[in-house]
Amino acid sequence: MALYYSSLFFNPAVTPAIQPSNTPLLLTPIRILRLRHSKPFSQFTLAKPPRASPPHKYTYPDPIPEFAVAETQKFRSELVRKLLKDKDTFGDDLDEVIDVCTEIFSEFLHKEYGGPGTLLVEPFTNMLVALKQKRLPGAPLAARASLLWAQNYVDQDWEVWNSNLPN
């Protein structure tokens, strides 16, 4: 293999079966070999340098206000059901905890959520911070329950919502 390699790439006497044309397009390895040995690389230029195409930018759809309202209502009812199981953790502040979480989640759905792939963790960390700043009990539990519910249902609900829209 080493002999083949050295004779193929380093032997200037090797000539291609097809003579190189003036068109630099579709150069075969043999043509490149011929050009490499026939003149120095610094003198070899292409007629048009290759260009990298700009990366394709995927744009997510805009949020759908009707979906945001419906999903916020569903989120609120499910969060109430989930957090009522730990009522002793939240005490009399349960309604306020739910209000804070629902407000932040609703704002996210109205302004940023554009379908699968756009569910961010930021609103749930904002929930945790807001609940702690207001010194409400069970902040980590409420934020985690909110995040888990959203991960399990929001993208799926978006797909169902959009499959029912008239085209």
C-alpha cells in the first residue's frame, strides 16, 4: 500500500488518462495530481472561488393567541389538581402560587411559544425566581410541576390544535 501511495502521489512521471482542460470544474483526483505537479499551487486559481452558502434559517411560526388562552386554562386546572395533593406545603398561599405560575406561563405562550422546539426552560426558572422573591412556599415544587406538565403536554396539544385548523 505504501508503494502504491508513494508512486501515485509523488511520482511526477504519472500522467492522467484524460488531459486536463482549461475548465477547472469537476476536477478528478488524477487531474488534481497533474495540476499539482505541472505548476505550483500558488499559481493555480479557480475561475470563480467556491462560496459557502449561508445557513438555512428556520423560522418558527408566531404564537397563536387562541391556543395560548386555551392552553393556559388547561395548565391552570392541571396545576391546581397537582398542587392540591401537597396542600400542606402551600397552605393558604396555594392560590397565589398558582396565579404567579399561570401568569408567567401565559405570557410565555402569548409572546414566545411557536410550536414544538420552542418550549424553553426560561419561564419555569422565572416562576421559581418570582415565587422565591414573593417568599411563597413550595417554589421548587410548583416550578417543577409546571415544567413537567409543559414538557408532557404543550407540544402535543399544539400539534392537535393545528391539525384541527382548516387549511
